Amino acid sequence: MTQSSLGAPKPSRRPPRLRQATEILIAVVLILLLWEGAVRWLQIKPYLLPAPSAIWQTGWESRRYLAQHLLATLQTTVTGFGAALGLAGLLALAMHWAPPVARILQPLTVVSQTLPTAITAPLLLIWVGFSFTTKVVAAVLNAFFPILVALYDGLRRPDPDAALLFAAAGASRWQRFWKLELPGAVPALLSGMRVGMVSALTGAVVGEWIVGKDGLGFWAKSMASQLETAETFAAVGLTSLLGITLYLLLGLIERFLLAWQRPQTHR
């Protein structure tokens, strides 16, 4: 056994994702500890900035109500995301197959994203009223754009070498689309879906804040109007946790669906 082998450090066997998760967890714990200490040491009034321990206690005491509002927000988010996925898919296919349609729709879709949900939601209230549909439409308006852009760009940019091979083989337009362009756009679509899911949650919460009768956005608004800051923070924290969970869930689905792209290792 050589000296170099004895003195060489052993490579870390901890998976990169696990190491990253551990680092993030440590950072979050440190931030919470600093937050708790600063609130106690500076004696900040609870209605201005409650301590994390107070937020946790208040959230636990209101867990039954928070759970109900969480389910309402989840329902609105998933429904809006599904509708946005269908709408974005149809528009992307139309833009891909008909360039004139793309020239018309591209500016309109960009303009739709320049209008904040906080402005469009009151208009939806006038047109649709206080209903579940209003919140879903707010979620759709937020979510469809990243999905549309991702899918459209993915369809337009197939693998160059494969495109040359299809052209040399005399493949039809439909064969090129079905066997080259559509499969090649799947990774881009899945990435856009992750962003779209989080955007749908944002739209749903804003819709609940303005026109809703339930949901985490409605609960946060109600608690903030009563200066129940700890309750408001609990709703905000639960919303963030829901967004992270949905994002990671779609990430797992993406890894599963794209497993065929992983290089095969041979022993």
C-alpha cells in the first residue's frame, strides 16, 4: 500500500442532492434561530414581527382551519394548472403548425403577462363574480405563459443531427412532428410545467385574496386585517411549503419520465 493511497482523502459518498438538502436545512435553522433571538432581544412587538415559535404555536392551534384553507388553495391551484396546461398545449401546437398564428399570438401572450393578477382579478370579479371559477381563471392567467413558451421553444428546436437524419430519410411532416419534435420538446415542457405550477399557486392565492371566500390567500387577508400577524405568517409559510412541495413533486415526475435519457452504465 503506497503512502499516497494512505494519505489521500476519501471521497464523500453522500449524494449531491442529500448534501444540498442538508445545507439548505442548516441554513433555514440558522435563520430561524437568528430571527427568534432578534425578536426576543430587541423586544419587537408581536403585531409587527412575531417570533417563529409564536408563529408555530399559533399555526398549530389553528391547524384545523389552516388545513381546510390549504385544501381549498390546492384544489384551485391544481385545477388552474390543468386548465393552463391544456390551453398552453393547444396554443403552442397552433403556433408551431401555423406560423401566422404564432405571429399573432406571441405579442398577445406577452401583453397578457404584463398585467398583474392584482389588476385583472377585480375585472374577473365583475365578469365572473364571487365564484370558484374566478380563482381558477386567475391561476390560469398566471400559469399558462411559462408552459406555452417552454413547449413552443421545445417544438421549434429539435436535435439538429436527428433533424438531418429525418430529412435525409424523407420523413413526412407528421412523422417529423410525432417522432422527433414532440419527444424532443418533453424536457422543455416538463421544466415549464414546474414553473407553471408555482405560478398557478401564486395566481390562486392572489385570486383568493381579492375575490375568494376560502383558501390561504383569503385567510391571510382576514388575519392581516385583524392585525393577527402570527396567523398571517402561518398562512404565508404554509403557502410557501405548498409551492415547494408541488415543485419538488413535478421534479420527481420529470426525473421518472426522462429516465430513458440517462446514460446507461456498464460494469
